[in-house]
Amino acid sequence: MNRIIKKLKEKKKKDPAHLSEKQLEKKLKKEADESLKAFEIAEKEEKKILIYIKKELKQFLADKKDLLKLNKAINERFKVEKTNTDAAVYKTASLYFDAIDVHQIPENYYPHRSEDEHEYFITPSDQHYWLWNFQINTQDKDVGTGGHNIPDRPGNKKEFVIHGFLFPMTSSVVYLKIKESEDKYWIIYYPNDELFRREWLSTYKEYHFSSYSKALKKFYDVIEKHLDGDEERYYELTKQV
């Protein structure tokens, strides 16, 4: 009996319904102060992470410039606006991104907020949110689950994206990232298997390398194979000429 009574008293003590107005006000103020302090600490840590990642990405800048040229060539090759796809209105075949930048969400894209938009996504300047939301809004709605597979950005000191591509027409993603592990350079390839009536994740690929140069070479190979395969095939299937 004493044990039950003790437990009930402890629950009463924790129940805000039993607090006086003054006690409740004090409790809410304490919680607000703690929340603000936690937010300020997280914000400072995020700034440190951004500074670190920006510094690390500088060593890949020359390759980024080459990949931006490739991004431009892809957009010039595929006349997406002449296809019967949900991506057609934005006239974009390829977007390049890394942990910090996105090149580039089309100017005529007016973001559509998802029902599950998180409270942390506060403004349109949050390019991470708009990038994965762009993938959701450009994928053909009669196929797939309506999700996204954009990696977390900016990431952290142990894991972040060096180079990445989103292909809106087929809603496919490929990226090269650093991940703290024995083989630190990882390539992740997410094709849209459901679009081609394949089993989900049946052609998903991961490649791990200890050498950046070898990883970059494979990254180009994966992109080329995708462009010659799924991207070209779907373009021909949906082209309206």
C-alpha cells in the first residue's frame, strides 16, 4: 500500500494540473529558458559545422567546376519541357548539389509545402528543404511513394556530401560523400526503380573507396550509365514531338 501511495504522490507532484498559477508560470518560464539555451547551443554548433564543411569542400572546388559544366550539358541535352512529365514545367533535367550549395532550383519553381513540413524549415532560404521538396513535386505522381532520397545537408564533420545530382525527370539521385569509415568516400545511387516497374531498390548501388580519385572516376561512370540508361529511356518514352 505504501508503495502505491508513494507512486501516486510522485505523479501528483509532476502533474502541472496541481500547480498554482504562480508555480505554473515559474515552470513555463524555466522550460522556455532551457529551450532557448538549447537552441542557442545547437545554433552555435551548426555554425561551427558549416565553417568546417565549407573549408573541407574547398579541396574539391576544381572538380565541382567540372561537374557544373556536366550539369549544364545534361540540361542542354534533355529538352524536359517537351516531355509529358511532372518535371516538364520547370525545364530542368539536372540539379547539382553538395553539402552547402544547390545549382540550381529553377527560378519558376514556387515551392509547394508538404503536409509533413517540419517546423525547423522556417524560410525559403533553407535550400535543403526546397531541394528535397522539389524532388517530391517533380516526380511523376502515378508511380512510387512520393518520397525523396536527398541526403541530409549540410551533414556533420563525420559525414557530408561532396558532389551530388538530382535528375528530376526520373526522380533519381546520385551523390559522392565523405563518411568516417575505413573507406571514407562513398557513392550512393538511387534510381527510381518503380518508374520502370522494377522491384524497389533492385538497382540501388553503393560503392566505397579509400581514394578520392578512384571514387570520382566511378562517380562519373555511374552518372554516364544512368544518363545512357534510365534517363535516356524515359526521355524517349515521354517526349512529345
